[in-house]
Amino acid sequence: MIDLSLKEKIQSLSQSFLADVIESRRHIHAHPELAFEEVETAAYVSSQLEALGIPHVNGIAKTGIVGLIKGKHPDKKVIALRADMDALPIREENDVAYRSKNIGVMHACGHDVHTASLLGAARILQAIREEFEGTVKLIFQPSEEKIPGGASVMIEEKVLEDPAPVAIYGQHVLPHIDAGKVGFRSGKYMASADEIYVTITGKGGHAAMPQENIDPVLIASHMIIALQQMVSRQAHPVTPTVLSFGKFIANGATNVIPDKVELEGTFRTLDEDWRAKAHQNMKKMAEQIAAGMGGQCEFTIKKGYPFLVNDRELTGRTITDAREYLGEENVLDLDIWMAAEDFAFYTQQMPGCFYRLGVRNEAAGITSPVHTSTFNIDESALETGMGLMAWLAVQELSR
């Protein structure tokens, strides 16, 4: 009998399980559910873990699941692997057999891939549990897409305790890099994200007689420009910062100035001190501009996820492990990304590593960005996703 190394066993098992994991991904993709509504998804995950003989607990943070795979000497060390399960309110336009059956809801951010990959990693780890020491904690998390984020709720409900992991890994699809490749960044990687809601109240009336009105459209326009200038002039040059407004509602008409305007936007950065200062400054500036122009302003900031930081020592080891598993040419360096991820809550609590899984296949026309109605993946990426997760877990447990 050939005595395969552990790496070769994991690679072989990844190939053997690929068809099953593709089936899991397609099932989850066809039955997407929104944040904290992942009832059927959770039931499916639970049934898969049950079939594998993996003990688990349901109902954490409403629909979350935690499973444990115990190797030899299970109390020696614990490593956590996390996948998110929720979908987005997007109508799918892909013409595929596994197209969303829930009209208006779609796995457009790849959480079906994350969940299926973790189920695949669970299959591998359960099969080789006699060949590693320690415990792997499987975290299937709800509601990554919606504040307050399922990660924060699961942490409140003691997901990082009993047993307590010493490190946590998460992966996320990236359609900008090819299937078979992964990307890493050590240190600060993703931004905090806050939601901004502004209501500007003036005095509406006939557009031909603006002198008799207090124009909230004009106030809002000045406000947006001033807030953008504040960010560009007050943020430290080396601190990435983004302020964007995506909604501007002024329900007037060609000849009607409305009574109020509503704005919605997002503020993102990678520095908590600057984040707090910017919140105060934006609110003060907006209120002063409105008052100075005769109106009123209600400026609300809904604080979202913190910035995500990859522990430098853990990520350094992980990059080395990934190169050993996939080959150096398939492990890429990433830039800071101003999107947000509630995995950040875990990284604020303990050493974490959040990396990117390539899913692109330009020859097959699989190039759409996440959060679009045509997002899809090269499903060969699932072999990389499950195998690498299992490999990283056993490597870190061995240290």
C-alpha cells in the first residue's frame, strides 16, 4: 500500500469529494435565504454534518451552527473555520440549472461557495481525524450581509468559548483571480463600514419662487460636497477612507421644491480613532450647514463592522502553508480592500486570517463581480477551497 503524506491525502480527498461538494453548492445556490432567515440552509448543513457523524449545535444566533471534529488529544489545541450562509436581495439572471428558486434572492456574494467549501473541509477532516491532534471548530454563520452581523451575535452567544479556539480562518471568493489561486494580505486588510442616514428638512413650495422657500435640495447638495472635502482634508494621507452617498431622495417636481430630502451613504476606514472623530465631525458639519441655510438636519450614523486585521504571525505561517499546498505561483499578494466583512469581529477578539479564493474562468465567461445578478464561479475552485481549509487547520494544529 502506498503511504501517502497528509498533504497528498488531503489533495486526494478533495478530488474525491468534489462532485459531492459541487452538489452541495448548487443546492444551497438554488435555495438562497436572506440574513437571519437561513432556516432551510441551516437544516441542510445540519443534515450533512449528521450524515458525517460530526456532533454539532444548531440555533446559535438564530440559524447558526457549530460543529466539532476531534482528533487525537482533542483538548491540546482548537482551531476554528468559519463560513457565512446568507444571500442578497438580488434577482439572478444566470441561465443555469441551479439558478435561484427564490425570486429576488441570490447567492451573489459566494456564501454558497463558502458554506459548501467548509462542508467539504469537514468531510476531509472527519476522514483524517486519527491523523491530527486537537479539535477543529466549524462555524456556519448567518447574516454576514446585514448589520449587526451574525459574527457579533455568535460571539455574544459564546461561539469562541467551550472550547476556545486559538485562531480562526475564513475565506471569501474573489472573481478577479483565477480558480486554483488564492490571495492573502497580512495586517489591516478590510475597512470598517458605517451606514449614514440623513434627513434634511426645509420649506417646500413653488420652484419659481425660491425666495419664499427653504430649499432642502440645495442644502443637501452643499452638504455632500462639504462632507467629501472634510474627508479629503482631515483624513491622514496614509489612512484609507471612503465616504459615498448612494441614495438622494427629493420628491419634488420640475416646478416643486420639496419639504425634505433624504440621503443614505456609507463611511469606511481602517483607523478606529479617526473613525470616531470623523463621525463627530460629519454630524457637526451637516447640522451647521443646514442651520446656516435656514433648514434642519437629522444626521444618524449606524455603526457597523470594525476593520478587519489579519494577524501577522498567523498569516505569515498561513501563506507558507498555502504555498506548500498549492505551489508558490498560486498564492498571490492582495491590496487593501475598502469593502467590509463581519469576520472582522473575530479578528478583533483573537488571531485570525481571512483570505481570498479565486473563482474566475475568463475562457468560460465567468468574470462577473460579486453583488451582481450574473455572478457565478468556476466550480473547480471548490476543490481548492475545501482542501486548503483542511490543510491550514491541520498545519496550525500541529504547531
